[in-house]
Amino acid sequence: MTETLFGGPTLPPAYPERAAWGTAPKLRAWQQEALDLYMRNSPRDFLAVATPGAGKTTFALRIASTLIDSGAVNRVTIVAPTDHLKRQWADAAARVGIAINPNFKNSDGQHGRGFIGVAVTYAQVASKPLLHRAKTEAARTLVILDEIHHGGEALSWGDGLREAFDPAVRRLALTGTPFRSDTSPIPFVEYVEDRDGIRRSKADYTYGYGNALRDHVVRPVMFMAYSGQMRWRTSAGEEMAASLGEAAVTKDITSHAWRTALNPAGEWIPAVLAGADKRLSEVRRTVPDAGGLVIATDHEDARAYAGQLKKITGQSPTVILSDDAKASSKIEEFSAGDSRWMVAVRMVSEGVDVPRLSVGVYATSTSTPLFFAQAVGRFVRARKRGETASVFLPSVPQLMALANSMEAERDHALDRPEKEDGDGLFNPEDSLMAEANREDKASDSLTKGKFEALDSQASFDRVLFDGGEFGTGGEVGSDDEMDFLGIPGLLDAEQVGTLLRQRQHEQLSRKNRKAPAAAGSSAPAVPDHRMLMDLRNELAKNVAAWAARTGTPHGVVHTKLRSVCGGPAVAQANEEQLQARLRKLQDWFIGRT
């Protein structure tokens, strides 16, 4: 391959126009830095951790081309989680002159003439590791392990990868989510013991979401949280009711309320889908081809959600089911087109590149950090500066915590209990990506039949962005909801934060104006206790988010706010004092002192 395919000066962190997947002619700053590190050290094993959407494929293909040109390797094996990703890798490699066969089967024995290597799945390697070992030994092989965290999913998979690729002269491991909730070691990953005696994965190069956001490589993400009243019948025949995301309830009640919300027969899902479609319409004013994705739990729900979207939009969405032989071609067709919506059963949650996706609906009860991060990663891939992403989700504690920790750096830790949380909601890898290409019959049996969803209602709760929370809640279709659904689709991260703070201030002022005044009285205005309570609750949410982000106790945060802004304790503070503290907190979130 010639230098002209990849040559040229280094671009700033984000190139202005997005090239085809994995084929950027020039490198982003992080890619060049990581490449320089790799070439300087020439390691046999290298782990690159880069947030979804940052451009891991371009980085890997540049390394492959450099090693091929230098003669260091003369064969390339790419290992990916899914069949769709095998083809995606092969297409990207072909655009830069590297011939990879994605149709290789274990029964073929050898790849076809004209190809320098193959793209295979982790399951394919695990089923015949000795075959792949023989192929690896027969040439100077570079192995690219895409989303390497899959290598620890099962003992047989890990052992198979080690057996197959131990002879490789170079191994390049890639991941956007270097963590698992179990303790299975990941092959070819280095673990280093920390001060607590726990071995944690060590990356050779890391480029997190926070850095990528500051570099305008990825989109800022607004999480649109919806609450509402839920009612269901237990297996014992008892009728129950709860508000979605209500704090003072058990985890079982939260789980059942969540499932009730996702039931297609209720009112919650249609209301949230309608809100998401309004948001998509707003984004399409400035990004005409912007698309939306609904991630469903199972096939039945996916079809029902698609029917509801057709009623809302008048257009039939693209439906991607895990057992559909045409799933890959449907994804490619949607990616290349300009239709509004796609509905998928989880399989579009990892690695699949549909850069025009701007609006998402997280309509699944899966709550592992791995799955959530990969799902959100489908919406953050930037094509040009200013594009924003919006993800609609149920207002439940598990998802709120994950949304508020988008920038947290994570490592894979060994030497800890396999099940740290026994609440039944964070079961270790209960929804691993490996299951994304299979029908989830066992999962369906767990989520259906234990209770009967009776009815659900939706209400707008709040917006989560950059660790902060905005909005005072409101009915579906109200001005309070539209204030946030109508945010322009082209804004950078700082502009999003500024506008969110402005909209929240307008909502609080509007509520204050609506408060009844003492007619005909010359006495001082009576404080609006409801408005003050809303402000205190809003302050408490933001203090909690800042405390979680910085590791500072809540009380210390409140004390610092009082020292900076003045005024009494929260319970005695007036509207102006509470507003000042909220503004100061938002300044902290965006890095202002």
C-alpha cells in the first residue's frame, strides 16, 4: 500500500468532514500520538482503549498498513464480535488497499487467493483454535482483536484465543469499554496490582469520552429522562402502583415499574417515542439526514414499537431482528439512506457504524455498564463539529447513575467477588454482546410472566448532561418538555450547557410567575413554598451529581457553595440564593471556577 493512501499532515483532533468508516486519509491527534507510541516501542502486544466513535478502526488499519509495508507482517487476522462487524472491517480495509476475506469459514481451511488475511468472530476462533493457530504459525501474523473484552466471556473463548494466537508476531487489542462485571481474565491484556491488591487491566494508550468531547471528536450527549405513574399486578394477584424512578421504593418495585413502562400496550412508550420523534424533527432542521434508533428488549416489543412509530411518523421504520439473515444489509441500507427510524433488538449496540444516528430511545431493561456504554456509543460518532446526540431513557436510578458517569474511566478488575451487587439488577454480564445475535428466549422468560403490566403514564422528568441535571419536570406535550426537545441540533458542548441552564432558569421563573399573588394586599409577597421546594430538590440533585463526580461528600459541597455564594443553609435560603448556588454548580461542571 502506498503512502498516498494515508499520507499527509496530522489533522487537529477532529477532521472537518467524516470519511467512510475506517478510511480517514489523515489522522486525528490521538491516533497520531498512539501510532507514534506504537512505532517507537514496536510491542508484540498493544491495548488501545478509545471511546466509541473516536476512530479505533482507522488507527488499527494504519498500523496494519505500516507493518505490511515494512515487511514486519505478511498476514492479518481480524477478530470481531459479530458477522456484521467482520464485513464492516473487510470493507474498511479494502478502501485502504488491504484485502481481507470476511467470508472465511473454518471448514475452508485456507483463505482465498488475493487476500492477505481473514476476518473472523470470537466464537469462530473458539470453536477451532488449532486451525487458527496453524494459520497464525504459517506466516508473520498481525492479529487485530476488536472489542477485546469479549475474549473473557467464557473460559473456552479465552483459552481458544490464547491457543490460536499465541504464535502471532503482533497482537493489537482494541476496545471502547475496557471493563467487565465478571472476573474472567481477558487474553493478551496486562494486569497490574493496585494499592488494594486488586489486579486491574492496563492500557498502553487511552482516549476517553471526556477528552474526545473536548476535542470535538464525539458528540455531546443529552439524556432525556422520563418518569410517570405505573400500575401492575404481581404473580400473587396483588395490584401495585409506583412512580417510575421513585426513590423510596424497593429494587423489585423499581424493576417492575421499569418493565411496566416498557410494555407496548401502555401509554409510556408511545409518549416517549413521540417525544423522541419531535426531538428528531428539530435535529433534522440542521442535520437533514439525522436518524433515530430504538433499542428494544425482544422481538415482540421491537415489532410493537415499530408499529407505534409508523402511527406517529407515517413511515415504516427499519426493523433489525437478531435472527434475520438480512439484518446486515438492512443496517447498511439504513446507514446510507435518510429515513427517520430504526428499531433493533440489541444487535446494533456495539461496533456497528451508523454515523447519522442522532436520537436514541433506550427501551430495554438491560442495565450493565458495558451494554449501556456500547449502546450510547452508537450516537456519539461525530461527522462535523456541532452535532449533538439525544438519548431518551426511563428515569430509574441505575440508568441515571450510568448517564451521570459517562466520562468515568474504568478498568477491568480481577480478584474481586464475581457478584458485587446482589440486587438482581446488575447481574454479571446478563446481557453480553455475544447474546446480541441470538434470540433471548431465556431472557424473555425472565422479564415476562412474573407480573402483568396494567397501565402506564409518562411525564417529562429532567435532562442529564455533563454530570448536571436540568429541568423541573412537566407533563408530556407541555412547554416544560418542549423547552428541551426544541434545543437546536447543532451546538458544541459548552453551548449545550449554557442553553440548558438558560432553559432551566426560564422554567423556574415561569413557575414563579404562575404562583398566586395576594390580590389587593400591600403586605410583602408570600414566598412560594412549592417553587422553593423545587429549587431545593434541583440543588440536591446537582450536588449529588457533583459529589459523585468528584468524590466529595455532599455536606462539603453544600458548605463550599455557601462560602462562595453566601446565604444561610439550604432550608432557610430564598429563591435568589438557591438560584445562585445552582448557577455556580453548573459553572463547576463546565470547568469554570
